[in-house]
Amino acid sequence: MDEELKPCPFCGGDAGVSEIRARHAFSAYCSGRSHQCAVTVETAGYESRERAIAAWNTRRNDLVIEDLSMLIRMMVTKHRRGNLDEEYCQKAMDYLQREGLQGSVLRAS
Ligand SMILES: [Zn+2]
């Protein structure tokens, strides 16, 4: 197993990187427990091994955290400038709704 690769997000198996020589590209894929993995999962072809590994290791939660960090920074900046308006707050709430992060109705007060 390649130590720098996260495990397959579907089966938890090992991942590998291969060079697609005909395209001069690299692709990361699920290699461990390949007979048990329910899906065939691999990245697109990238120009370097490092880029293929970075793409493989990028998970949805990483992107959501990045988006939320940006939203919070922008809201703080707008608040400090005194122009945090309802429209921007609604954009933030729309994002949470789209990502299924609006909270549980069971915990709503
Ligand atoms: Zn897998």
C-alpha cells in the first residue's frame, strides 16, 4: 500500500497509483480488496503522481470545510464593516440546506 494515499472511500481498501503511459498521465485507484469493492473508483488522469494522489485524497468533507471557512470569514468581514445584510445570510443558509447541513428537526428549539 502507498502510505500517502487515503483508503478507498467505498470499501476502505488500499489504493494505488498507476501511470497511463499512452496518455503520459497518472491515476489513483482502489486496489485493495478489489474483489470486494462494490464500485470501480479511480481518479481522472493527472500530469503528475502527486496531483493524482492529491485528487484521490480530496474528500467531500474537505471541500465543505473549505467552503464553510470561507463563508464564516466573509460574514465576519461584512459584519465588521457593518454591511452583513439579510441577502448574504440567506446565501449562507441556502448553502447549508444544499449540503444537507441545516440541522435536525429533532433538535430544533
Ligand atoms: Zn474500494
